[in-house]
Amino acid sequence: MKYIVCENPNHFSIREGKEPDFTPGNAVLRVKQVGICGTDLHAFKGNQPFFSYPRILGHELATEILEIGQNNIGLSKGDKVVIMPYINCQDCVSCRAGKSNCCQKLNVFGVHVDGGMQEVISLPDRLLIPANELSHDEITIVEPLAIGAHALRRAGTKKGDNVVVMGCGPIGIGIIQLAKYIGATVIAIDINDYRLDLVSKKFNIDLAINALQSPVEKIKEFTGGNLAQTVFDATGSKQAIEGGINYMSHGGSFVLVGLFKGELAFQHPIIHAKETTIICSRNATREDFDFVIKVLREGNFNTGAYITKHVPFEKILSDFDTWASPDSKEVKVVAVL
Ligand SMILES: [Zn+2]
Ligand SMILES: [Zn+2]
């Protein structure tokens, strides 16, 4: 079987290898599609912390079962499955508390261990979710959307809330569209007018604001002076995060979904006066995957506008770094095996 490996930063190669053997408790899966994610790009560029090479990337996968043993989730050979790429230990304090998404010993498939840029993979049965009713495109985007679903669940966003989403990349768009599904009023903020136009036209947001054009005043005006009950950051930018606190109402929540790799500074009197709840949101759990699968099954997500490009698997070797750069017009590129 073929696989593509990131040998060291800025260098992929394609190789031929042996297919994984079947072992009880694990399923052998054929990879049909791989979604390309910001994490993959950072790893390729060499700016992903705690990363070791060589590494097979890819964690947003559409797969089909080639071989599976006795299981109690009703899966059999030929079934389409969503994979949860978070290989948790099942034993640490967070796993035992039901927070498998932030397991102390978490290995993300395609990040900390070799992932899905291969024709055939093997994963524990417990990380598979049946998805025969979804298309391969829908299956491919369940994981990035589940990140947004988790953030919304952490925030307790409900119908009628005003929410601000900073950053209209793949994660931000997921939060936007799922917040709309829940019934929230959504204000999207970005510095890229192309992205703002895209979310206005294809993901029916309520208001789009360029972060450089007095966002606080515009949000105040739109919300009758109240500002937003919840602000989600999906940029990972220090400037956006530190400024975004000013979009939040008194008694509101500030949810960090993007990751800035350094120190953040807030004026304590400002966050104290608002009795700010600061929430970090990492990965996703089974509940979030199930919610996204439900939304997709109901046809309530614009998959066609989210996946902007399909490419043959080998294009990863030549075109990879052009897809997820900040000035790219792509939302989600999907490699087809
Ligand atoms: Zn991802
Ligand atoms: Zn654990």
C-alpha cells in the first residue's frame, strides 16, 4: 500500500509499505479521503510544538471497514465510519471524568502517532462511529466540525444568544454554522474580507465585521448595547484574543478554541467587572461527534461550500503548502485516495 510521510519539515515523500495486520479490538480500515487541516500545515512547516519526524500526517478521514472482529457497536466489513482521532488512555483523571478529549496521555492520530495519509490503517474499534448514511465528504468534515460543537457545548450556547466568532477559517465556520443551527444570532469577525463575504453568502451569518473597522461599536449597535454573551476565538492570534474580550457582555463567556503559543494579557479590572468566564476548548468527545453527524444527516450543513477543493492523493507531495496558507481562498482541501 501507498503512504505519504512527512520526513522532516517541508519535505514529503511517497512510499510503499505493508498493510497493517488485523488484531482483535482493532479494525483495519481503507482510507477514502483525507481532509487537510491547519495542524497538518504547521507540522509540515516545522512550527508544531512537541512534534517528531518522520510522521504520517492526516486525522480528518473518511474510511471504510476492511476487517473487524466481534464488536458491540454494530459495525461490519464494508461499513463507512467516522474516526475519532483522539487515542486516549482510558485511565487518567480526565478520562475517568469523561473528558477523553484532554486525556493526560493523549495521542492524536496523525499528530503524535502516524495517521491517515495511507491507503490502509488500523484503529481501536472504540474510536469508530458508524456513518453509512453520510457521504465521504460529510464523513471527512465531522472531526473539524466536532471541534466547534465541543466549543459550543462548553459555552452552553442556546437559542437566542448573541455570539461573536472571531476567525472564519474551517474551525470558525464550524462554530458559526452550528451556532446558527442551535438558534443563536451570529456575528462573524475576521480581517479577511474574502472570508467575511464567504460566510455572509454561504453560511447565513447575521452580521460580518472586519476586525480593523471599529468592531466594538458595531457589535454594541447590533446588540442594543449589550454586546455578545459568548465570544469564540478561532484565530489563535494574540491580538484577536486580547481585543476580543471587549466584544463580550457583562456576565459573558470567552471561549478559546484557537491556540496562541505564548502569554496572554488582560486588564484584570475589565474581566473582573464583567465576571468573565474564560473557557478553553480542546478537541471533542463522542457527544460532539454525534451532534455533528445528526446535523449533517439532517442536511443542515453546507458541505459543498465548506470543502472548496478535491485533489488526488499524490498532489499532497507538490501542492500541500499552498492550501492552508492564510491568504489561500480554500476553506477545506480534501485529498482523495
Ligand atoms: Zn484538524
Ligand atoms: Zn487519559
